[in-house]
Amino acid sequence: NPDLPDLVVVGSGFFGLTIAERCAADLGLKVLVLERRYHLGGNAYSEFDPETGIEVHKYGTHLFHTSNERVWEYVNRFTEFTSYQHRVFGRYQGQVYSLPMNLALINSFFGKSHTPDEARALIAEQASEIDTKDAKNLEEKAISLIGRPLYEAFIKGYTAKQWQTDPTELSADIITRLPVRYNFDNRYFNDTYEGLPVDGYTAWLSRMAEHPNIEVRVDTDFFDVADDYKGKVPIVYTGPVDEYFDNREGRLSWRTVDLVQETLDVDDYQGTGVVNANDADVPFTRELEFKHLHPERAASYKPGRTVVVREYSRFAEEGDEPYYPINTAEDRAKLLKYRDLAEKEPMVLFGGRLGTYKYLDMHMAIASALSMYDNKLKPHFADGAELKSGGVDA
Ligand code: FAD
Ligand code: UDP
């Protein structure tokens, strides 16, 4: 059928667009990208607020960072990056502290100056009440690493809000380590490269889809048109894996976030991009003020106005946006069954955050797509190798 594309990609997030771009630009394939939302780009999508001129990330703040040389080289083909470095603060009982936990936080929290060695000794002493190897839940593990006072101020309330579960009932594996820095370094990420796309995420994502061999069809749910393509052309599917199989092994559990946006009549609401709400009795987990992600755009903003978003975390119900895999033991058992089904599904590759039920940062989604291209799609299309399904190469 001459109307059929060479490849169908379901979902236009970073995973799907990387696959489409490589197959079109490197192999000259005709690629059809199906997207059920009204816009391309997946969760990294952003819009410029028409009234204030501020770029608002529609699905929560997206900070780009990577130490992967290949990913950095690849993304720089589509956008330049600003020199933005992410820093996060946390509000607790009427004071604001510098996160992640570092000497500035320790000094202000305990109300006196500590040398790095003094701070190390203090935290070791406070953490000595529980041995890490005996910790039976998240609370005990955290106390064994950072001590009770810091745990109760900065972890307990925030974690309970984010997971809607008492930390004594959460698995100790959720935190492998809690970093405490015994210096004043308060950069949030440790990666080699960090920055934000100079003219915004949507410009970047759109450039990835610019090749004339790529067609992105928005407002189109794959399941409404699946019969036109299934079994006829190779498909890369980046939607939820359980949904592909009609939830036949049960639904995987996710957390979602309600993002409540407000435009305020102040020029500067909180002085920085992200402030966590560490008090248990504040209902939201954090406040985002987007203008601070792009200080270099200050002259283009409408004075006296700012856009603020508050995040409320909760379990995703049917119809909600799935954001973070909860990954209980039950979920992992279901996932194994879905992986078996995926492996047997002819001509379909599953990838991305939803397709693999893995929390992937943007650079990880791109790296994973590049590796699917190298290991599966290019060998198939360029050398006629059999298209082997089954998960994603990590
Ligand atoms: P997505 O971006 O989710 O794209 C999947 C697309 O598939 C969606 O557009 C969806 O509509 C579409 N789709 C699903 N089913 C169908 C169907 N049946 N038919 C058609 N289309 C379908 N990463 C960072 O690196 N830094 C950050 O600061 C950061 N912050 C984040 C904050 C939040 C709240 C979330 C949720 C994620 C964050 N991420 C961040 C992760 C980043 O969003 C992901 O890495 C990226 O979205 C992964 O891309 P993806 O293509 O796998 O999935
Ligand atoms: N966390 C916390 N207090 C904070 C920030 C994070 O207790 O101020 C814990 C919490 O359990 C959270 C986890 O650390 O689920 C990861 O937080 P992070 O902000 O890194 O994740 P994000 O929600 O941005 O993916």
C-alpha cells in the first residue's frame, strides 16, 4: 500500500521524536507520528503565557541536564541552551532553607555555624539511633542516614504528601541514599551539562519533527486507527504498556500531579524557580515560579505580573495523566506479564516512560531511543535484520 508510512510512532514525546528524527534523517524513511493530545512534545511541552510573556511548562518544570556526551551532542543539533543552573529551596515553619541538605541548611536549621567536620559529627551522632541495616521502612532508613531532626523537618511531611502514604509504611528501598553535602554547594544536579532551551521547549521539540519525511498527526489516538497499521508496518509505541493490552493483567499504578496555575499581581513572588513546601499541613508539595527559569528574558516580561503553579500530588485514577510509576511489588509482577506480552507482539517495539513503566528523565528517554534506533531499527531497515520486539535497551 503506497499510502502506508515506513514506520508509525505512537506518542510525540522525546522518545518518539528521537526515533522519528533518526529514521527520517538518517535512513530517509517516511514516518507517521500519532499523538492523542492537541500538541506535540509529550510532557516536556511548554507554552508562552500570552499575557505575561512567561514560558509555562504545561506538565511541571522540566530542567535539562545530562552527563551523556552523545545525548548532549544530539540535543545541540536542535537547540542552544542557556546557562541556567537549578537550585531548590524548602520552606519549613516560616523559614526558607537551601536544598539539597548542605552546610547552609545545617547552619540555619541548628542556628549556629559548623565547620564541615563539626557538621559531619553532628549528623553522625543524630543518625546513630538506628542502624541503617536494621531499618524496616522509609522513615527508619532516613533517620539512620540523616538523623531525626532533619528527617522530621524536610522529609517526613513532604514524602507523606508526595506519596499519600505514611513514611513508616513506605519501603526502605525508595531511598537508597539521602545526600548531605558538608559544604555550601547547593546545585541540584551533578551532571556535566545543564541548561534550558534558549527559545523554549516547544521550539526544540518542533525542530526535531521538521524533516519533510515526518508527519505528526495530533488529536489522534492510536487505538482509534490501530487497524490501519497493526501488522502492516513496524510500530514504535510509547503510550502506557498496560493500555496497549487492554489492561488485561490489571492496571499499573501511577502518581499524578494536579498543577494549579495562577497569575499574581506581583513582579516577583518567591525570588526563585522552585520552593518545596516541607510543612505537612500545607496541602501542595511545591510552588513553581516560571519567570526565574529564564532571567535572560527579563526585559520581555510584563512588569508587575508573575505566573505561579502549585503542585498537588495524588494517585492517578483512570483518565488522569500518569506521571510517576509507583512500582509496588504488585506492579512489578504485572509488569513482568506485560513484558512477556510485549515480546510476543509482532512488529511492535515498546519504549519511553509509559511504554516501559520507568521514570526516565529527558536525557534518559533520548539515550534510550538512540539505542533502540542503533540496535533494532537501523539493523532492520538498513540491513534487513528481523525486528525483535521486547522492552527497551537501557
Ligand atoms: P512522554 O513525554 O510522556 O510522551 C508520550 C506521549 O505519548 C504523550 O504525548 C502522550 O499523549 C502520547 N500517547 C500516549 N498514548 C497514546 C495513544 N494511544 N495514541 C497517541 N498518543 C499517545 N525530565 C527531566 O529530564 N528533567 C525534569 O525536570 C523533568 N521533570 C518532570 C516533571 C514531571 C511532572 C514529569 C511527569 C516528568 C518530568 N521529566 C523530567 C521527565 C520527562 O517528562 C520525560 O523524560 C519525557 O517526557 C519522556 O518522554 P517520553 O517520550 O517517554 O514520554
Ligand atoms: N524529598 C523530600 N523532601 C524534599 C525533596 C524530596 O522528602 O524537600 C523526597 C521525597 O520522598 C520525594 C523524593 O525525595 O519523593 C524525590 O524528590 P525529587 O524532588 O528529587 O523528585 P521529583 O518529584 O522532582 O521527581
